[in-house]
Amino acid sequence: MKETVFALLSIDTWTEFWWVVWGLSAQALFAARFIVQWIASERAGKSYVPVAFWYLSMCGGLTLLSYAIYRQDIVFILGQSIGVFVYARNLALIRKEGRIRALDETPAPGAQGKGRT
């Protein structure tokens, strides 16, 4: 059984087996972002990208990047590195927008229940 699985995965050791499991799990995590985005869009009745999409992208991208580094695949490393930068930037913009929105909803001193203008 072990020989069949190792041959199927083109690996020779248990260490490589666990790295393949890691890589496949990373790919599943990364792919889950599309399912989340699809469900959110269906619920919204329009194309919509929820914040969870970016978190799944970041987590999946980082785990795939670690697998790519283990495999020493420069194409895979560069692709995931650029993606991780984009996901981080989007999360930073979302966080910044949330802080601005929170400030806008904070009543000004002396105001009764009104947001900032």
C-alpha cells in the first residue's frame, strides 16, 4: 500500500508524504475562497467579494508559499509571493476603511447621536 501511494505521489519518504499532504491542504484552503465568494455573491444577488475571501487567500497563499519553498520551485514561489503581497494590501485597505468608518460613526464632542460630517 505504501509503495503504491508513494509511486502515485512521486515521492520516496514519509517526510515528502507529509509535505504533499500539507500542499494539498493548502490548495484546498486556497480553493475554498472561491466557494466563499460564490456563496456570498449568490446571497447578495450580485458579484461580491467578502472579507473572508481575502483571509482565505492570505492563509492559503502563505501555506502554498511554504510548500513552494520546500519544493524549491521558483515559478511557484514567485507566483505565491506576489499573491500574498496583494492579499495583505487588500486586508490593510479593508482594515483602514473599517477604522475610518468607525471614526465617522463616533459622535463629535457635544453632539447628540450624530456622526462626524
